[in-house]
Amino acid sequence: MLALLLRLFALRPLLSMAIFGIPILALVAIGVVTVFALKILIFIVLPILLIWWLVKRFRRSSTPLDT
């Protein structure tokens, strides 16, 4: 059975690409997009939020009390 499937895929490369290639390409694309999104989150969004939080905190603590 396995030999018949291998012969079928060898004779029809487009069929084997449709069965094996497209899902693998889709998984690779999803992985690349996920890694890209995590890098943007870690290296761009989180430092901006940290700087914003620190500036907000220091401004609040440096203002004199009005009481």
C-alpha cells in the first residue's frame, strides 16, 4: 500500500504537492508570522510601554502635593 502511494506521488508531483506541500507551506508561514509578531511585541511594544510607564510614574512622583 505504501509503495503504491509512493509510486502515485512520484508519477503525479502536483498531487503530492497539493497533499503534502501546501499544508507544510501554510505551517511555515504561520510560524514565521508568529515569530515576527512576538519580536515586534518584545522589542518594540514592550519597551515603549515601559518607557511610557516610567515617565508617567516619575511625573506623578515629582509633582508637589497640593494638600
